[in-house]
Amino acid sequence: MLISEQLFLILSGNSGGSGDWALRGIYGLRGAVLADLLLAGRLDLTPGRDPMMRVTDDAPTDNPILDCALSRLPFGESIRISSAIGRGDCSLEDVIAEHLAATLPGSDDAGARAADPTAGPGAEVVDRLIAVLTGERPATAADQVLLSILKGLGIGGVVLPSERTGLGWSGLYQRVKEITDMNAPGEPLRTATDALAALTIIVATVDDDR
């Protein structure tokens, strides 16, 4: 399952977190799908907090989510990752929901399953992230990106409550930093998680017409 799909399930199961949750979620999903493209070998990134990003291969991927994201990015042209997160419309969320509905086993409606934060695949993702935070399992690349985006969006404490992690607000965010620093699987992805953590919340607070 793509990182963007996992984030969609998490956000759908916690939709009551804050007034601008939906707006933040849109930018979070755009950031997650960029991480998916990076892991798929479709992007190059330069170093820095707001790196330059370039699509290196825009051939069809046979995945509607990745293909939707690629169709909204210029091929061969370097752009700031913050600009890439800020551009486009909200249809990516619909594409993710449709793909989940078609691929999740035993479900005719992924949105309905995701709407219940106590059961289904969204809860499974949260359980895995909590296990990473408590040291019960090592972090994967997907775990790093998801934790980093939740931290950047300022909603980690809602999705990963202290009664389950044993961590207060500051402790949670310090633990996420430790995980992304110590378990980074490679410099390109580490650059991406660093940038996405800062930029998802920054872009989410600018004018809606960006």
C-alpha cells in the first residue's frame, strides 16, 4: 500500500481533529504521494529544507494515484518541493479513495471503513506507527514519512495519543525526530522527510488560491 493511501486512511479515521483538518490533509496527501514517487524512482531531489525537485520519468506506472500525481508535475523541469505540494486541485483525494475501494480486500467502500478509527486498515497503520514509537518494531521508509508528515501537520498527538504511546506532546515530537534521524534509509529519502515535515504545515497555512 502506498504511503499516500496509508495517510488517507489515518486522516479519514481522525477527521474531527481540528477545524482546518481537511485543508491540512490535502497538502499532507500531496506530500505523501511525492514521497511515493521518490521511492518509485521517479523524482530527483536536491539537498535543503525546500529542495528543488525534478520528475525523471513520467511514463505510466499502472497505479492511478501515482499517474494522477505525475500528470500534475512538469517533466524534466526543476521546481521547489513546496510549490509541488501547493499546486493542483483536490482530486487526488478522490483518486486515492477510489483506488482503495477497488483494492482493499473485503470492502466495497474504502471511505466507510476508513471513517471508523477503531477498526480496519486505518487502525492497523496507526497500530504499526505506535509500535515504531515504542520501539517494538523498526521504522520502515513509509513509517518515517508518515510520522514526519503527521508531525509537520501538527496532528501527531491526535492520531497517536499519549495514552497509547506513553509520550507527551514534546516527547512525541522528539521521538519522531529521533526515528527520522537514526533510521533514515538513505539521504534522498531523509531529505524528503525533512522537507515534507516542515512544508506540509507551511503550505497549508498560505492563501487558499495558491
